[in-house]
Amino acid sequence: MSALEIDWKVLIGQIVNFAILFFVLKIFVYKPFLSLLKTRRDKIEEGINKSAEAEERLSRMEEMKKKMEEKNEDEKKKVLIAAESEAKKRIAESMQKAEEEKSQLLVKARKEAEEIKEKESEEVKKRTIENVFALTEKLLKEKIDEKEGKKIANEFLSKLKV
């Protein structure tokens, strides 16, 4: 059983060497490694936080975009309605101006027709008077009996109809 014997001096030396190695590794390797892991974890958390912030900003921007699109759509509708009402107004004004011009033209045409009618009436009166004077002169120059007077009057009337 001598092979299974424990040499206490070697065991204590091994334990002391292990303890020294453990403390040296803990100070020079484990602590820097833990601080490296901590800074890495902090950077990852910071990245996650920034990503969440970016997503939140993106969602706010999308909401703003939707609101702006709705606002633009409303403004487009307002502009279209305003343009349509303006077009209707201009059409109504054009129609009114056309009606006014039409009525003015009708009034002018009536005046011209009345003037022409008056001129023709005056012309007819002048001719009638001239013809009456001519007839009277002819009757006075000749001695006319009743038959001859009727004949001359009929001729005169037939000339007037023409």
C-alpha cells in the first residue's frame, strides 16, 4: 500500500502552488477578463438600447409621415374643392356676361329695327304725300268726271300696293 500513500509535504506544496497560481490568475487574468466581459456586455446593452431608441424614432417618424400624408391629402381635397368652386364661379360669370351681351345685342337689334321701321314709315308717308299731291294736281289740271276720278284713284291705289 505504499503506492497509495499521501506525501503531506508534496500535497501542501501543491496546494500552496495552486493557491499562488489561483491568486495570480485571479488578479492578472480573471479580473481583466471579467472587466472585458463587463465592457462587452455594456456595449451590447448600449447597442440594444440604441436599437430600441431607433425603432421608437422610426415609429414616430412613420406616424409623422402618415399624419403629413393625411394632411396633404386633406389639403389636396381642399385645393380641388376650391378649384372646382372657382371654375363653377367663372362659368357662372361667363354665362352671366354672355346673357348680358345677348340682351344688349337684342336691345340694339330692336332699336335698329325700330329705326328702320320709322325710316320706312317716314318714306312711305313722303311717297304717299307726294302721290296725293301728284293725284290732286292731276285732278285739278283736268276736268274729271266721277268715273274718271275713280279710275285715277284706283290706278293710284294700285301703284301704292306695288
